[in-house]
Amino acid sequence: HATTSSTQSSAVFKRMWKVYWRSPGYNRVRTIVAAIIALLFGSVYASNRTPTNESDMNSRVTSIYITVLFLGVNAFNTILPVYEVERNMFYRHKAALMYGYRAFNKAWTLAEIPFILFSAMIFCVCFYFLVGFSTLAYKFFLYYMFVAFNGAMWTFLGQAFMALFKDVQTAQGSGAVIIGLSSIFTGLLIRPQYIDGFWLWAYWTMPGHYVLEGLLVSQFHNDDTIIEPSLGSPYWVQNKDACAESGTVPDDFDGDLPEECWGTAEDWIYVSFGGKFVWEHVWVNTIYCLAFLLVAKVISFWALKNLDYLSK
């Protein structure tokens, strides 16, 4: 190339930045979608901001799951056609020795980050406080961090798939497999304690598990909100056994537990997810998300270097 790699990177980044600002159909729409999803699901809890029973807890956990799933699918699908246009143009520029794959990959990464952070913040501001989550700064920061990680992972995975595959349809179809596995094995639809055998690989490798665990354990850490057990649930069994040991209820008790036998929101998360979702895993979830982003960018790097579908 006629210029240094730093000059290439700077020039391509400036161009990508302009492309992003001049792509309202991509950036404005995903921000509006984030706000709509947040308001739609958050408004459900505007008049019931504090959970009191297991039904309330299940509702909140499910809303968290659905919102990050929506945001992830939207991030993946919307990046594909935008990236395809620029990728095909890159093939021509690379053939003309205008700039290399390193500059292109770096520019797309840097240009995406501000918009991912901004749309994640819009979502969190609208959703977080409507639901009535904790006002502690570290809990809000962790919630925002995992929402941003979720958006970044699916956006960069979309870039990687678009660099790997020839067209949007193929990338979208391949991505649907990952999205499906990730949504099924987050630990919500099938609780972690019930996943065993062959499918454990999906639970431990798919990104949904780590995002959901990070959101839940960071939000409900040290949450002493009292939650009424539902008769026969695992949470009810644990609280009944604890009360039976202390003599508050008989061993053969089978009814609604007295208030002194109720637990907290943190207890409910621990029991409901079989003791698999715990605060100590927050750093593991964070490392996984960072590693996932790195792998996605490495895939993009390799594909941009070695593949050229315009010549096929």
C-alpha cells in the first residue's frame, strides 16, 4: 500500500464515521427500537415496582430475558445489510491497494462502539427505573454493562458472519441457529439444574447464559426484598425445610408458609436457578463477553483477509 497502516486506519475510520452518521436507517432505528422495547416492557411495572411474590419475580426475570433477546436479534439482523455494502466496496478498494483488511476491521469496530453504548444507555434509562430496580450506582452500571455487552456481541457476530458468508440470507440463516440455541439455553426456559448430558455444551458456550446471569445476579445481589413462596415451588420447599428445622412449622407442613418463613429476592434467584446463578460469577460472565467479542473480531479479521466473494 502507498501509505502506512496508521494512515490507512485513520482515513478509513473517518470515512466509516461519516457513513454511520449518514445512516439514520440503521443507527436511528436501532436506538428508537431500544427505547420502544424499554418503554413497552418497563411500563408494565410502573404501578408495581416492588416484587412481593414468586409470580412478580418470574415476570421480572422473563422481561429481562425477552428484552435482551429482542435487542440482540435486532442488533444482529440490522448490521448485516449495512456491513455487506461496505464489505463489497472494501473488496474493490483492497484490490486497488487503497487500504488493507486491518484498517477496515479496526474502523468498523471503533465506529460501532459509541452507537452501541448510546443505544444501551437509552434502553437502560427507560427500562431500569420504570421497573423499579435498585438505585445503587454499581448495580445500574453492571446492568448497563451487560446490556452493552449483549448489543456488542450480536453486532460483532453479525459483522463476522457477513465477512464469512457470501450474502445476507446465508449469514442470517446461520445466525438464526446461534440465536435459537442461545435463547433456549440461557438458563431461563430450561433452568441450569435441568440441563445435562449432551446439551451442556450449548449452555456453557452460548452467550445468552452469561448475559442473563450477569444481569440477574448483579441486580438482585444483596436484595433483601421479601418474596412470598408459592405452594410447592422449589423456593417454597427450601423455605419450608428451613422453617421445619427451626421448629416454626412441622415437618409434614403442606400449606402457605407464615411470613417468618419467607425469603428474599436474592434467595429466590439462587433457588430458582439451582444455585448456578451466583454473584461470584459476575467476573466470569464479564471475561466471557470480552472473549466472545475478541473471537468475533478475529473471525472478521481472518475472513476479510482470506475471502473475496466478488471474485467468485
